[in-house]
Amino acid sequence: MNRGLRNSARCVGAVAVASWFGWVSACGGAEESSFPNASAGSAGSAGLGGADGGDPDVAQGGGGSAGATAGGSGGQGGSGGQGGSAGQGGSAGQGGASGQGGSAGQGGVAGQAGSAGAGGSPGLVPAIGTEFWAVDLPNERPNPTTSTPASQMPWGVLVMNPGAQPAAIKIEQNNAPVGQAPNLVTTTTVTVAAHGAEKVSLPTREVTGWTPATQDPPGPPMTFLSSNAFRITSDQPVSVVQLNTLENYFSSDGALLLPAASLGGLYTILGFPTSNPVAIGPPMASIPDHASITIVGTAAGTSVKVTAGAPIVGNGGSIANTPKGGVINATLGAFDVLNLASDGLPGDLTGTIVEANHPVAVFTSAERGALPAGLTPPTPPGFSDTCCTEHVEEQVRKESISGTSFVIAHSAWRSDGGFHEPDMLRFMALSSAAQITTNLPAPLDSFTLQPGEVRDTWTIGDAVVSSTAPIALGQLFASKGYTTKGLGDPSFTLLPPVSDHRKDYVFFVPDGWTENHISISSPSGNGIQLDGAGLPSTCDKSDAGTIGTVAYEAIRCPLSAGKHTLLGAMPMAVLVHGYAVASAWSYAVAGM
């Protein structure tokens, strides 16, 4: 696929645009990078100034980078932030990593890195906290086969309490226009019992400029600035997942929300192409649809700089149509939401870089996507149907909590008769080049990615991945036509690295789905207990591979709807997912 890359823009494969009527393929040749510092003699960009240096991912006020070759002059520096304070080291139990010191602002003093403790469990829990930001991401718009578009169906959150005390939850929205003093209204209060979970419906708040009066086609602006975020606060540490749609519908997905303490100011986006970035005409005249990057402000006076990894459509006003490599600048306050939508081919904003001087929450989504998106995996007996498309969404990790080691458990099988449908894997290097080693077949057993570069593949099994530098790794489900049962559809999860694996999980499975499952990535012989008992005989296990000296296995188990707990002797990862006819959802569970 033709990706927008930070320093190396190349065609990884054909851009396959899925439609109800077949596949459209397009692929451009290699392109010169249009990002700053890429060409000889160009000046480095100025830093975003003024932020404290305690978070190494918040853009600092240091001097701009020099040009990539001789003759490049340094950019003018922003104003200096304070030096970062020392990071705290995670304990040296399996998966525990030492904390990293904060970066120095100009004139500041760098924080000292925390050292690893001996024994015990990892310290940092990046996905459990007391403040979260949720947003009603763009979903599929009017469809002549349905009375209500998915974008107008109820959405909401799952709140899970892993602690021993009840958690009092408050959800707020801002009713003031962008740029005015916040006018906060509490939409929901709920108490989540100790070791409990609650499902909460939230009101529709479009971030695309859509209103009930919008004619579609041509549809809403899509690129749009609003103040339509929701803030979720708790008096106890919890984890939160947003589901869009909240109930079983033809276009759904889930996203694990990251707490305020895990937000930052530097993100490289791993997304997925929307199915129809160009119009295909009747009978689905509302197409084209879009991929989006959605940026949520958490503090007043937040300066945001976005370097486009692919063309971004303008809003007809303050934001112009922006080509690949172009820059969009905006100022956000708390609750403000900047939605940036793709413009035509390739319909994939992967490789876009988001920088901010205060922490922001960043989401990636597509109104609807289809898989295997130009790859050629095995197909089931009698295969003739590439249907269907599905909404996908995820919250993006800041770079400093991305990882270098991953264990991939294939999603629960949707086929019988000995056929195994594919999962798709998307690898992307972040700020540094990465040498990646896997136990996938050659040539995917070892390959190198430059910053922002993407590699796509498929697998019908499990896998382990190690990298010399932090990467983003996405797992996506195939469209239902690639299964023998005709269940499920695409869903997108950014996988947690091994450093985020935990021993103790509380999670919730929504009702109304044909099948629900968990996929567990665990060290072998972990003594796992599901809901206080050993794993049932309905689970299946397979060897995933070895990282270092640790042998991992993948475990897939069917589940009933409702609250569940999972406990192991050693850290593991859990992916929860559900299937219905032409629909699916998934999310990575946050553990303790």
C-alpha cells in the first residue's frame, strides 16, 4: 500500500480499495519525502516551545533539527521547558522495564532514568487510571439498505474496576462552542463495584460536522473542529473501553482508552485504509468514505502540528486541502476535538505525525474498512465473496509507551472443516529505524523498517515479534467472506507490547453477539484461572513462539456475555472480541 512515510515513502503493495462491487487497485511509484529535513540543505523545523520536559513525548522547546545532508541549517528553537524528573523503574519481574528519564527542555536538566528493581511485577500500568477522554468517532454514514446509519446508532463505554473499592464514575461534556470558556455538563454518574464492570451509553456527538440537516451525498465536512469530547473521571483506578456501536450492528468496533497519565505530545499514526476513498456511484451514492485522525485537547492553549501522511480534506474554511507532507496547525482547549479526514486515494492516514506542546489524546479510525486489503491469503473452499466492510477504530499510543516485543494470538476461529481464516498484521517503525525479527515464514522472519515505514502481511497462526526499536503493531480480522461460517468482519487492535502484559484482569463482554471469545498470549504453564476456575475444555491452545528464554502459547476460549476475571502466575495479554453476521468488535484488556 502506498503509505505516507516520514523519511521513506514507498509503495509496499497495491492499494486495494474494497467496495461492494469488487476491488480497485492503485499504487504509485516511490516518492521523495516531503517532510522537513529530508532534502539536502533544508532547514530543520522549529521545536514547539514551552512544555515541561517531564514527559519525553510532549514536544519540547529545543532547537530544530539540522538538514539531513550537508548544508542544512538548524531550525530556530522554541522556548525552553523545564527538565524532566526522574522516571520510576518498573520492578524486574517478567515484562518489567526500567523507567525512562524525562527529556531536558532547552536549558533544563534531563531527568535520570529509574533503575529496575529486583523481582516482583512491572510497575507502570499504562491503560489504568482515573481520567480518560472518549469521542464519538466517524462511523458508516447513510446506507440504502438500513433505516439508521451506524454513525447515528448508540455508542458508549465499558468501565472496569480491577480494585477492591467501589469506583465512583463521572462523565462530562462541554456545551460551549470552541474557543469559549467551558460550560461543563455531567451526562452520567455511575458506581462500579469492586472487581466489577458497567456498560454506559453516551449521547451521539458528531465530530465530522454532520447534523440532521446534512444532505448525504455530499455528506458532512469530515475535517472539522468541535468541542465534542467526553471526559471520564473516577475516584479509583479503572480501565475504560469505548464501543461504537454499543450494541450489535453491521458496523462496530472497540478501542481501549488510555488514561491522562499515558497521553503525550508525539504520535506517529498507524491506521488502516477506508474501503471507498473515491466515489463508485449508485446505488451507494453516499460514498466516498474516509479514514480519520481525531485529536482531543486536554488543556487550554494546546498547540498542535500535524504533518500529513496522506492527503487530508479541508473544511472549506480555516483548514485547506492538505497534500501528503503538508502541515496543519491548530490550537485546542480541553474538550476540543480536531477531526482530520482523508481526501481520496489512498484513504489511509498512516504515517501522519502529530505533535503538541501539551498532552493530547489521538485516535485513528475508518468509517469502514475491508480485509485482506490487497494481500492474497488462503481462501475458504468455494470462495467467491469478499464481503464485507466494517468500522474500525483505536486510540494511539504515544511513542514512549510503545514497545519492542510482542506475542500475537490469532483471533478465535470463524471457520470449520480444517480451514483457518487469516488475520492481518501491520508493522510500523516509529521515530527510529527498526530491525524486526519474527517466527513468521521468510521473508517476514527478518526485515528492516525505516521511520514511518509500514509492512503488511497475513497469518493463519500465532507469532512472536522482537524489534531493535519501538514499533506499532496492529492486528486486524478478515472480512466474513474469508471464513467458512460467514461470521465477523474487520476489527482493528493496536497490540500491547510484552512490557504491558499483566497477571490480573477484569473485563466485560457486551451482550447481543452471536459469539464472544478471548485470545490469550501467555507464558506456557501459567496456571491461568478464568472466573476463579481453571480454563474450560472448550479452550484451544497452540505454541506461539519464544522471546528470549520464555516460551509463549496462544489460548482461545469462548465466553458468555457479562463480567469476567482472568488471573495468571505470570504476566500475559488478553484480546476480547465478538462476532455476529457481518459484524465484529475487539479490544485489548488492561490488567493489573
